[in-house]
Amino acid sequence: MEENDFVSIWLEENGNPAIEELTQLNLDVASKSTKALADKGLSANDLAVSLDINPDEIKRWLMGRHTFSIKIIKEISDTLADYSMKSV
């Protein structure tokens, strides 16, 4: 960082609102996903098996420590919808 770089100094002092918003959105998606799994009686491992993804990765998602892409959100949503259809 240049010593007189106004933007870098401002970001260092005030944080980045876009990153903070993204972080909050990730936490919201993680919270809603965790609740949806619990409502359906499913575990993080069940979701991992359904999505064919490493269970540790799913755990990072559900703790909000992973950035969700639209693709991943859709895959989670579709998987949870599939479980809803199976229980009907």
C-alpha cells in the first residue's frame, strides 16, 4: 500500500462495506440452510452425500466460513426440495 493512498487508508480505518455485506449474506444463507436441514431431520453429512461434496466443506458452509455462489445455493435448494418431495 502506498503511504498516501487515500482509498487504502480509508478501507483500513473503516472496513469495506461490500465485504461486510457479503459476509452477512453468507451467514444468513448458512443459518437458513442449517434450519432447513434441521426441519427436515437431515444432517450436514446427509447434504454432503446428496451433493457429493466433502463433509468438511459442507461444515464450512454451514458455519458461514465459505462464500456461497449462486450455483451452490441452487444445488442446496434443489437438494432440500428433493428431500421434501420424498417425504410427501
